[in-house]
Amino acid sequence: MIEKRTPIPVPEAQRRVMAYSRKGDIERVPITEADGRVLAEAIYADHDIPPFDRSPLDGFAVQSKDTAGATSETPVYLEVTETVGAGEVAQPVTKPGQAVRVMTGTMMPEGCDAICMFELTKEVTRNGAAMIEITRPFKEGDFVSFKGEETKKGDPLVEAGADITPGVKALLATFGYPEVPVYRRPVVGIFATGTELLEVDEPMEPGKIRNSNAYMVASQLKKAGAEPRYFGKLADDFDACYDAVTKAVGEVDALITTGGVSVGDFDYLPAIYDKLGANVLFNKIAMRPGSVTTVAELDGMPLFGLSGNPSACFVGFELYARPWLRTWQGASRPYLVQTKAVLGQDFPKANPFTRLIRSDARFNGEGRLTTRPAGFDKSSAVTSLAHTNTLTLLPGGTRGYRAGDEVDVLLLNEPGSEPVKLPEKTRP
Ligand code: AMP
Ligand code: MG
């Protein structure tokens, strides 16, 4: 007898999975390996920035009192004692009437208290000596970039849970973190089930298809920051599948299987969860594709039973496995970005289940996203996945949708790229 399954809405399914989410352990990785990880501890400034008073420009370090009363009619002439580049330390300036030629980033020479940029001076020779002519007064501190003006030692700068972006990397380097505390990547086992499956290097045979899911899921895992461990494909044989799954759960932080979760004669995953004593969180979702997506939990470890149909498998991963995996890695916002787009095509037929159309969304001329199916739209489709950058969310109901309707999309990639445009009449 076929067991009755009760479909639950997508958000409820996400909630049930995320009720078992937790963060992984913290590890330290070299700064060069920290890209795309999440900071496990806040970053504090271990010194002031700037660490010393410095010149923000190429110019002359002067003593402001020397420039008092300078005008173009009554210029002041200063002797240039030396030229100092960034990273070098000037000799102290001790006598009135002296200045130092400095470059951007040079530490303020002792005795000087203002910077006069090149553009405001004229270099002249007077009595055989190199001098500068100054035609305006400078106040103490003029154009100096002060120690600690940007941040002070001890200031908290980035919170734990932040993505390690290139900007965060710059701070890690600035404050001397050769090793970065991050959350460990989850190790995720993959099994592809199905007697019909051939591996990528096997020739086609009657009745068989190549196993695309294992490679696709491994790639989705990597993109989500997880570490895939592919255990191979399994024929539809209860004992073989049960043994393989039992062994695998001891070696991973989460397990993904594809196929075998439906109600066919050889769909053994439900019976496997049962024999394992796993707690099935749901086995039917009011969504297409992937209504048979099943998630179970075994002592807190999620077992993601994704559909064998490639499109359904893809969507099931993004909606349920990804947020769990991102949370493990410390991400505070683990879900796909949901935003609005204009539907580029009619979907006249009503559907009782929420649809997630694998879509190719592009920005139109007005900066709005227009979304269209990425290709063949059945749950068995594999070809359209190659052109999918968004999932268009069409809530189930009694009516269809029309081109031009505003709909929601979940972003998988950054869609599109255009050169920078400035509004007309902008000053350059
Ligand atoms: P199942 O969920 O096992 O009923 O499989 C549903 C459909 O997906 C069947 O047509 C399978 O042949 C196909 N399928 C199952 N596993 C894979 C896989 N790893 N790669 C590609 N297609 C698959
Ligand atoms: Mg199968």
C-alpha cells in the first residue's frame, strides 16, 4: 500500500530543517586560504590607524609658524633640507625656515606640523639653495593625517559571522592575522542511487543514463563552502544501500542521497530511514520540482534525500541543504537572496504547488530584472540547469501568471554585468 504523504509549504520545510542547524567547530586557516569563509571571532584593531602622524599627499612638511602672514605679495621662502619617501624617517627639523620634501604616507618629520602640497608651492633657487615659495599661511595640523584618526587600538572592526570578503582580508592583513579563525567546512557525503546510473567515463548503454546528480551536488556543495565526499553510486538494492548509508553516516557531518525517495518499487530511502531509526522531518513539500524531497535527522545529523530528477535535486539542495550548510559555517544570512523580477513569459496554467522555475534572469535596460525559464522546464530536465541563475518562485494557487507580472526570484549567481553608467548631466 502506498503511504499517504502530506505536503507542507516550502517555508515550513525550511523551518523544520533549520531547527537542526548549528555552527561547526572553529579552526584557524592561513589568511591566504580564508576566502569565502566566515569569521568566527571579531576583528579588533591591534594598533592605531594611521599608526603615526603622516602626510596624505606628496608635498612639503613645514613648521606652520614659519608660514604666518604668507601671501602672494609677501611670500615666505623655506629651505628644503631633505627628501623622504614613505617608509623612511626624516631627520628632526630643528631650525626655523626649514621644510622637508615628503611623499604620500611619509611619517611627519619631527618638528613639522603641517603639510603643504606640491600644487601650492613653487620650487625656486635663492642664493644657490633649493627653496620653496609659500604664498599662504598654514595652521598647525593642516593637511596632516593624524595617528588614530581612522581607528584606535582596541576598536572592534568586524563582527564574528561576517563573510571574509576582499575588504575583510585587507583588515586581517592590516592587523596582523596570518591565521584566521573560521568555522570548519562541513564534510558532506554524497550517494547517487539508481541501477540505471553510469559514471561519467562509461559509454552509454540501453536503459541507462549518466549520473549527473553526484557531480552537480558536489559542485553545489563546493559553492556553498562545504567539502563533498562522493561515496559512489548505489544500485537499487535495499541491503547494499542500507549498509553503505550506515557506514557513511559515521564519517560525515551531513549526508545527501539522490534518488530513491519516491513511491516506486525500488525507492528504498524511506525504508532505510525507518531502519536507521532516523526522524523524518518531512517527505512531501508543496513545491515543483522536488515534491518528494525528504529530509530526516539522525542524532542531529541531517540526511537530505533529494529527488533523482536533476532539476528537483538541484532545487532541493538550494532550498534545504544550502542554508543548513551555510549556518554550520557561521553565516548569519544563510538563505538565497529573494528579490523581485518581472516575469518574461506567460505561465497560464494554475498549479496547486509552488513552482520554482529554473530561470535565466537578466537586467533589462531600466535596471529591473526580467526572468525567463532557462530551458526545458520539467523536473527531469538537466539541460536548463546550465543556464539557470535564479529560481523564479510562483506560489501555488488557482490562477496562472502573465508576462509582465512582478514575481519573486531567488538569486543563485550574480546576474549579468554592464559597464558603469552615470546618469546624464552628471559632472565627470
Ligand atoms: P528517482 O528519484 O530515483 O525515482 O529518480 C527519478 C529520475 O531521476 C529517474 O528518471 C532517474 O533515472 C533519474 N536519476 C536518478 N538519479 C540520477 C542521477 N544521479 N543523475 C541523473 N539522473 C538521475
Ligand atoms: Mg531511482
